Amino acid sequence: RGFLACQQHCGEICDLVDVMSRQSPYPCFLGIDADYILLRLRSRFKLSLSKQETVAYVLSLIRKSNSNYSTRQYDNFQRMTNGILP
């Protein structure tokens, strides 16, 4: 549901990033064209997918992250340092 909600607010999210990226001192924006950033960001929302396709896409992301070494290592770090269980 979270991803679907984000899709609904894609325009507002992209507008905020657009404002933040123009002449920004933030390292994540330095040396990168703002239009390119927005194009890449907008593509991540998968707006061309139907609701059913979007759900399938999100489930595939979750499956990939569950079996990812880096995800497991981050979960272990959070458990050891903060007592947060996955």
C-alpha cells in the first residue's frame, strides 16, 4: 500500500526534489543535472504499470531484498547495535 500511495503523490514528491536539487549544496545533487535526477526518480515510481503489475513489481523487490546478502548484514547490524529485529 505504501508504494501505491507514493505513486499517487509522485508529482508532489518530484516537485519537492526539483526545488531541492536546483543549485543545491547537498552532495547528492552536486554535479548532476536536475532534469536527469527527476527523470530517474520519476521512472522509479513505475507509473506506466497497472495496479496489479505494480503489486507484482513491489513483491518482486521484497523477494529480492529478503535473499540479499547486504540486507541480511544490515539487519544483523541493526539487531546488534540497536536491538531492532527484522
